[in-house]
Amino acid sequence: MEKDIVPELLENLLKEFEESLRKNEEIKKALEILISKKANYRNASEFAEEVGNVLVNCFKNNISVDILPDRRMYYNIADRILNSTLTKGYEVISDYSVEVQSILNKKAKLGLKGIPSVKNQDRIDGFINKISNAEDFSKINWLFDEPIRNFCKSVVDETIEVNVEHHSKLGLKPVVIRISSGKCCKWCDKIAGKYNYPDVPKDVYRRHSHCDCIVEYFPGDGRKQNVWTKKYTKQEKRQNIKIEKLTKAEKDAKIEKRIKLSKENSSKISDVRKQCLKNDIHYNQIKKHKEIISEKDIIKNLGGLDKTKGSCSSVALAYVGNKGGYEVLDFRGGKSCDMFSQNDTIKKISKLSGVKSFTVKDYNDHNAVIKLTQNMVEGKEYYLATGVHAAIIRKTSKGLEYLELQDNEVLNGYKILNNNVLTKRFGCKKSHNIKYIGKVEVESILIDVDSLKNNGEFEKILGFINTNGGKQLKGSGGSVK
């Protein structure tokens, strides 16, 4: 009787899968964004793609015709291997996608948790039957490549579909938009479009082999919809704005055109500004203050109850600009707010030439802050991004303080920064654990304000934050975020 190869093979597959997830840098980045509560379905799609890559590599590293009886993967082998591994992949991606939906629901002020899609068992069964019916594994091993990646990406699409249906039943008015990547196929181009639920073709959620389209959905009731990398406001809905289909080359050309209009050499423009141009974020030129302005007046001019999804990062950066002698206002919201709330953007700003910064990765946010603050000099100001919040902080003879800029005028200003505040205001955690993956290290960043406020490139970046006074989204009706 031949030895049953499945127990050892399955153990090796799952062990490598879990270890690869923990070591994968792209997975780590996606988890950091999720932990910071800033993830969307684009992040989920990128996460799913990477999980798919990990699974494919695990199969390639562990399965070959040499270990299979008669060069075949019989049904009893395929059944146990594929059901276990693809279920694990589904669970990891589904958990991420459901958490993304919960984050989006909260941002849309919906007291709802995201709901998972049902695992596509029929598709797994199809893989098993096709593989087990092949008389030579080498003729069918292609199924362990692109079809597996496609299966993983589809978990995100199916999560969107089930949540869109759920929101519709609750009386919301989901708008689904599919935009072709521009380099896929005629089928993708044909199905691309804007659909009001329930008039959404099933094909909108489907993807063929090697399809790289990304589904993104922001829940709403007509106030705001966000799917497939494009945001639509109620006004845009009325105007029936057409979807802009641009290939990567066209997008790059568009960026280069905006760079040329700015009369600057592309090599001298930071990645942050290039991304702002790519995202079509409006540029509002900053100006020098006509006279020296006090810290108290800066706080008064900048601070206010926040009506955006959370401008903590950009309002802190606007404060740095004011300390550099510039008139900079924030609470713009929209794409600018989203851009400057991303950990990747903050990291790139911290790495600008001449800027002094410190980065610590730790499982425990409180430990990370302790390590970072050891670099602080008493009396100096610093920009701190940790947990799910960003703020200006300083060290005094009495201890650490943070600058509140998102409360009402009376309560804004420097306040005591301790462990309780780090937990409640900054959302810091003593441990970041992700199901199926375990403990995850998360980055916290500290930037020296003096080195940043007079940085030439940072001054130009501030134009993408600067907001006209009449267009600020702050005041009564807002809240601390």
C-alpha cells in the first residue's frame, strides 16, 4: 500500500503559506493600512493579489509530478489539498475585505459591520475535478497559477457584491462603477460603466483570466459613492459625468504635462508631489505671512471641529507650514485628505532631503512611542504619526504634550500626552494581531518640525493641502477625529 502523501504535503503547504504571509513586505504594508483604519477596496484587491501570489509559490515549491503517484493528482489528494489551502486563502482575504467594508461603513456614518461573501465552493470543486481527471499532472499544473490568483481576487469582488446588496435592502442607493484598466480587453471595456443598483449586470463583478481591474466601493445613500477608483458626489451624479478611461501610459503623460506646466524638471519633483498630480489634487499656492504670527494665532486660525473623515495628518502638516512663516489652512477633505492620511505619504515626507526623522516598527504602539520620544529635545516640536492619529508633540520640563487642532476653539491647544491619551486619542494598541497571520509590526514616525518647516520641497507640497478659508470643512457639526 502506497504512503498517503497528503498529511505531510498539506502541513508543508500551510506552514509555508503562513510564514510567507508574515514575511511578505506587500502584505505587511497592506496590514499596516488596515490597522490604521485607512484601507479601502483598492488595498483589499492588492492584498488579495499578493495572497494569490503567495499561494501559487507555495504550490510550485511543494507540488510536482515527482511526488505524485503515477504522475497524477488523484481526487483524494486534490480534494484535501485544494479545499484546505484555498479555504485558508479565502478566509485571509475575506477577513481583510470585511474589515475594509466595516471601515468604509463607519466613515459613511453607517452603524453596520461588513459582511463576508460565501466561499465559492463550486469553483474549488471545479478545480478539484479538472485536476483529478488529468492523466498527467504536468499537463494540468497551469491550474495552480493564474486560476488561483483569479480565485483570490474574486473574493474581494464577491465581498463587494454581497455588501452592495445588503446596503440596498437597508434603503441605501449603491452606485456601482466598473472602469477598465485600459490594457485588458474589449470585454472589460464593454462592461465598464456606471450602474445604479439593482440594475447592475452580474458581469460587473466577474473577472476573466489575467484581469487586473480593481473593484472599489464606498457605501452611501446618494450623498457620496466611491467605487472603482473614482469618487462621485451627488452633484456629479446629477450631471452624469462620464467615466475617464485612461491607460497607464496616458496617466503618465497627463502627469508629465502637469509637470511641464509647472516649469519644473521632473527629477526635482518629489514622489509625493507626483502622486498629487496623478490624483488630480487641486494646487492652492501658499504665501508668506505678512507679519510674524504667534503660536496662539496659528492654533486659532487652523483649529476647529472636523467635518471631514479626519484631517489630523494634513492639519498637523499645515501647522508646520505656518511655523515656517506661510499662510496654510486645512480641512479640505476629499482626495487631499486621503492622500496625506496615508502612511506611505507620511513616510515619503519624512524622507525628504534634509528632513530629520525617526521610524520605529513595533508590535506595541506604546513601546514605539517610547523609543521615538527618546530622540526628542526639550522645547522642540515634532510631528508624530502613530496608531490611527497624527499630531504635533513636544517635550517640556513637565513631560510630553500633544497639540489638539480638531476640537472647538476653547479646547484646542497643547494637552498632556500619556498612555491613556495614546490609547484613547491616538488609537494606539499594545499588540497588533491579525487572524491567521499573528503579531504584526506597525510603523510609527516622528519628524523634526524645524527640519521640515523650511524644506523647499515641503513648501511646494503644502499647496496640495492649503485650503481657501471659505471652503474649509470645519466648524459646528464637526467633531474630534
